[in-house]
Amino acid sequence: MKRWLEIALVLALTGCSSAPQIKTDNQTVKAAEKLDVPVLAEESLDHIDSSIEPAVLYLLMAAELAGQRNQYGLALDGYLQAARKVDDPRVAKRAAQIGMFIKDQKKTQEAVEIWLKYEPENLTARKIATLNALRSAERGEAVQHLSAAMELDPAGFESTLVEMGRLMEKDGKYDFVFDVLEDLSAKHPDQAVIFFVQSVFAAKQQKTQLAMQKIEAALAIQPEWRKALVYQVQLAGRDGDFDLALKSLDKAQSLKPDDQQLLKMKAQLMVDAKRYPEAESLYQQFYDKNPEDVESQFAIALLQLQQKKIDQAEKSFKALLTNSQWKNRASFYLGRIAFDNKNYDQALVWFDKVTSGGFAFDSAASAVSVLLNQKKFDEAAARIDEMELKYPDKTVKVLRLKAEMFNESKGYQKAFDILTEALHIEPENRDLLYIRALVAEELDRLDVLENDLKKILSKKPNDAAALNALGYTLVDRTDRYSEAESYLLKALELEPDEPVIIDSYGWLQYKRGNLMEAIQYLRQAFNAQAENEIAAHLAEVLWVSGNKKEALKVFDQAILKSPEDEYLLDFKERFLNQAE
């Protein structure tokens, strides 16, 4: 009789886990497995008390049948009732696992309490108890079980906390988990790992300053914790505090000087900080030590291009053409170089070489831009039609390209309508809003322009391009100069060396009658970037201020390169032709 009962109980316990009918897309299962909490794991029992009652056996068999029928609520009830009567933690464990799976928090709590009565040092039981307490918003219990889990497995505690956080993120309870960790840190103020995980949680919620405070607290306890130092580097870099990022990175490097990952992180940090010469030097060091490091070779080429070392960049990209994995990227950037040099035929050749891979769509779009610059609108339209068929998953980007085509051919209303269609698909798309604002200006739809740019700024108040576009339009098309100045000053603060923004601010001074100050800003912009609109602005202000000789010099220099430019021709019509 005893042996028969053992076999029956084993079958009852394993049957539920073998049921193949479980169908769920619930991420709890995968996350729980990562936590070493098997949701419906198979059990194996070697001993069962021979005094087991037939009523208990009935409960187990009923639970088994319910599990086979996907009636997990009934299965849970059966195992929980049996757990109350059998002095074996495996039955309680089974109930706890099923309870967690169906998120019955009350019954899970009872089951795990029975389990812990027999196995108080069982880490899996503590994890289930913690997760259930978090879901039930039982702050004190969560802290209690986390404390126990930390003492049972200090080495794995960080991963436990992170996985708990991921589970609770899906339930929208990140703030609650953070508060539980706050209590836990008060109870264990010497545990740096708690502050580290709090920093991770805060960063995921875009609370950068709070994240920085918590990582600093972790490092105050464990100042040579390399992982925390590296995370501080990432946080500081994301926040634009490059001095702190470099300081933390140097400290991390001092702990492991030959760590190539840290060296490359430093190079990327230099890129983010726009310290391009230093970044190039670091990547060059990597490449000199390892000529097989094609990633560094490519980074060097990009940095040379960024620094306008065009000949060197071109040579570096061409050296990558023999590498099958990098030739498409190299061809794309060689096309960009040719395009920027107005060598449109050569640019088209380079772009057309890229027919597959991650750069294929961008190359096809760039080829269309080449044709638009050549005013070959029919060819451009044909290519766009091909792209619509080839890239059905990039509808919005193709619509944007089509809008660009109509904009270049002065079909502003069609461009506006296409952009509006695209915005119905992606109403928050920053680039679509920005481009439609510029097209709206051509249609004298200043209301749309203002709404679109302000929508961008409501989400990204430090978008310098949107600030400049709005500020310049208010200067050029209205008399709302004070409002325009607020946008332009903020744009200048964000990007003080950007010629287009400097030009806008100079144009504001001109509209206000401050001619000398306007000339100062416009000259600065023109010397940095001899762009046609800037040239037309400078020429106009010089002419109006009486310096007609210099105005003609600026105009002649620009019109020679761009004889059909609308800004230059407008200046000629309004000033030079009137003077004849």
C-alpha cells in the first residue's frame, strides 16, 4: 500500500507539468525561469509518509486531472488543500508555482508560507515569495524576503533584483520596486548592489539625476567596483557630463589597464563629446595594434569625414572595399563624399553599388536625392516607385522621399499632402513634422509651421534645429521679434558654432535695424559656411548699410557657384536690378 501511494503521488505531481496544452504568451514564464523559479517544473519524490490519507490522495489526483484540462485554478486549489495536510514541501512548492503562473496572489502567498515553514533557506521559495509580495504591494514582506534572498545568495542577488524589476516593469510597478529597495537599503546600508540596481531602475524611467545619485551611493561603498564605474560612465555620457564620464572611465581603466572594451568606450565617449581628433587617435592606436580590427578602421574613416579630412576619408573608405562585410558601408560613404562635392554622376555610381544589406535602403534614397539635385524628376519618380515595391516595411520613409521630390520640383501642395498622409501613420515622427513645417512655410501656412515645430519642442525642448526654424520664420515672416529672439538665443546656447543659427540671429538684428550687429553675425556665419542663403542675407545687409562694394563681392562669389539659386536671384532682383 505504501509503495502504491508513493507512485500515485509522484504521478499526480508530475502530470500537471507534462500537460502539453499550456498556451500562453505571458512573459512571467520566461522571466521566472531566469529567476530559477520553474513555473511548472517536474517533481520527483522518493519518500512519502505512509500515513497519507485517502482524502489527500484524492485531492492530488483531482489536481492532476484539472491540470491536464488546463483548469489551473482547480489544480491550484487541490494542491493547496493537499499541502495543508501533507508534511512535504514539494506539494506546497507545486501549489506556489501554479499560483504564480496564474497570478493568484493570495493563494500563492499561503502556499509559499507552507513551503518556507519546511525549507526556510530555499532560495527559489524566497524568490517566489518576493515576487508575489511585490505584485500584492506588500512592501514589508517584499523587504523581508529580499533580505533573506540576499543572505542566501549574495553573489546572485544583483541578477535576482534585475529580473524582479523586469517582471514588475510589465506590471507598471517600477516605482514600487524602487521604494522597496529604498527600504532594503536602509536595512542594509553597506550593500552597494542595492544602490546599483536602484540606479538601473531610475535610468530606465528616464530619471537621470536620481540614477546618478544612486550610482554615486554605490561607489561610495565600493569605490573600485568596475561594473558600477562603467555604468556611471554610461549615465554621465548620456547626460552630457563628459568630464565626469572620463573621470570614472579613467578610474575603471586604472583597475584593468589593458581592457580593450574600456579603451573603445573611451573612444566612443570622445566621439559623443565631439572631441574628434582624440577619438581618431584612439581608434588609430587600436588599428595599429590589430590591423584586422576593421571596426576601428571604419571608425577612423568616419571621423576623418566628420573633420572634413575628405582626401584621407576617401582613401580610408576605399581601403575597406576589399572587405566583403564592409564594402557596402564604404560604398555608401564614398557616394556621400561625391555627393557633397557635387560630383553627382560618381555619387550615383557609388550608391548603385549597394544593393543589399543594412545600407541598401539609404543608398537607394540617396540615389534619388542625387537625381533630384540634377532635376531629373522622372528618373527619381521611377526609382521611388521601385522602392515602394521593394521596401513595403518602410512606407513612411518612402513617402518622405516622395514629398522631397515634389518639394524640389516646387509641387508644394502635393508635398504637403504626402507628408500629412505620412503623419497619419506616425503622428509623433519628428522629421516628418519638421519637413512639413518647412513646406508649410512655402504655402504661407504659418499656422501649420508653428504648430508642427511647437509639437516637436514639446517633446524635445532642446531641438536646436526646430528652435532655429521657428525663430527664423517669426523673424522673416512676422514682427514677433521678442518671441523669435527667445527661440534663437536658446538655439545659440545649444549650438553656438552652428552657422545657420548664427545667420538667423544676424537676420533678427537686421530686422530690428541693428545693422552693424547684424553684419557681425552674418559675416561670422558666412565665413564658417558660405551657403547661398547666408550669402544673400549678408549681401543685403551690406548693401542697405551702404557697403555696396563688399555686397557685390559676396554676391558675385556666390552666384558664380550657384547661378540659379533662388535666394541670390531674389537679392539681384530687389537690389541690383533696381539700382540700374
